[in-house]
Amino acid sequence: MTPRLFVCTTCDRYAAMAQSPTRGEAMLAAVRRAAEARGVLHLVGSVACVMSCPRPNGAAVREGRGGGVFRFARLREADAPALVEFLVRRAADAAASVPEGLADRVASYILPRD
């Protein structure tokens, strides 16, 4: 199944000083630029929350309906190309691993449903 990348747009909702755009919206813009450059913009979406609030700037790569979910936290805009590259690699090969530069940003992996 084709994976999709979802970026949280409400991060950082608990910041002392609200930002506009939010850090999540800025991250989404960076991810969209990277995805457009790779021709996979259609695989990128946004959500109100990926539940990384204690460690904001989250995103998730979901591997189709019922598939596994990689949840990332503490992302920076500079991580957008690596995140999109991971999406592209997972689309081509379900065994593709998380890039080294993102390994410390994996918050969780939810196993696929049987």
C-alpha cells in the first residue's frame, strides 16, 4: 500500500507565545516544497494533531489503511527533505529503514493490523 505523510498543523499549541504561522504550519510548508520537488506532493497531507504535543513538531507516515504508522516528533524544517525521502523509499520498498538523520526523531511505531 502507498504510504502517506501527515504533518501536524497545530504544533506547538502549548507554546507560551503563540506563533503565526504555527511551527506545524511552517513544517508543512517545508514538507510540501520538498515533496513537490520529488513529485510526491499528492502523498502529503495535514492533520490537526499526531499526538506529539509534549515533543512538538510532529508528523506521521501511515502505510495505507490498516498499515503501520511511523510517528515523528521534534522535527525541524531542515528535516523536511529527509522525511520526504523516507516517504519515497517506503513507497518503493516497505522494508526501507528510517534515515539516520531522523532516527532520533521517531516517537513511536504502530504495528500494522493483521
